[in-house]
Amino acid sequence: MQALLIIDMQGFVPERIAGGMAYFPTNSIDNMRTAIAAFRAAGKPVLHVRHETLEPGSPMHRDSPQFQPVAGFEERAGEAVFIKTTSSAFSSTDLYDGLKRAQINDLAVIGAVAGYCVNSTVRMAADLGLSITVIRDAVLSFPLENAGISAEDVYNVTLGLLENGFARGVNTAALNLAAE
């Protein structure tokens, strides 16, 4: 069975964008919403991953507005939420056990940020033997400003690497979901 995995669509994303940080692709958040709606309409599981930093007062602490899901990315009744403290959603959660219990062996991945948590989660999922699809235009990238690398370059390299042995890539418009 296939499920949608939403990675780290939390308050830090719109905060960075509102602060003027470039991101790529610029339609990624709308495409994420489209993918979520498509999976829900098809009756396929939607799973949420959120990143938490344990130190009180840190920007990604559970009490921080940056920890909260972006508007429109809140879980609905019956949708699992996994809180991670590591880059990969598999390293610090029971996500893999949950997938096995639900007989989910195929993940479509969307979310933030391409070069970090999306990258490490997809690679580990592939290492665990899961079939992975990255919904290319529903993954968001920020620049590496200190290194002078644009959001688009980070995105292109990250997705290029993921699609070279870890996942297949498709765009939102190509999603063809049959109801379960």
C-alpha cells in the first residue's frame, strides 16, 4: 500500500519565506496541498513528520510557533504524526514499525527541506527496502547562503542524487492515485 509522507511543514518554512529567504520551486507549497488533497480523496494514508529540538527556548522546541504545522498541513483524524529529533524521520521515531504494521511499503514524499530532512529520510527509506517516490514539485529547498548556493541549485543536486538510486521522481500533475 502507498502512503503520503509530509516532512517538516512547520512554522519555520513560512517564517523564512516571509523574511525574504528565497526558495525553490516557488509553487511547491501549493503543489504539496494538491498532493495532500489527492491522497485524501483516494483514501490513501497521509502521514506527518515534524522536527523537534528538545532544548527549551530553541526555535524548533515544541512550545515554539516554528514547531507548529503550517496552516493547511495539520493532521486530520486518523492521520499519524511522528515527532523526530534527527534529520531522518526513521532514526528517532517508530515510523518504520508503523509502516510495517499498516502494511505500507510505498511512500510518496513531500515537504521541507530538500537538502536536509527530505534527503536523509528518503535515503534511509530506500535503505530499509521501501519503494519511494519523491513528488518533485512538492519538495521545497532553501539556499545555502553561507556557501553561496542557490535554492534551485540545492534542489537540483539533491533531487538528482535521490533519483539516481534512491527514489523515482514525479510531478504533482502526474499523480495517478487509484482509490484504496
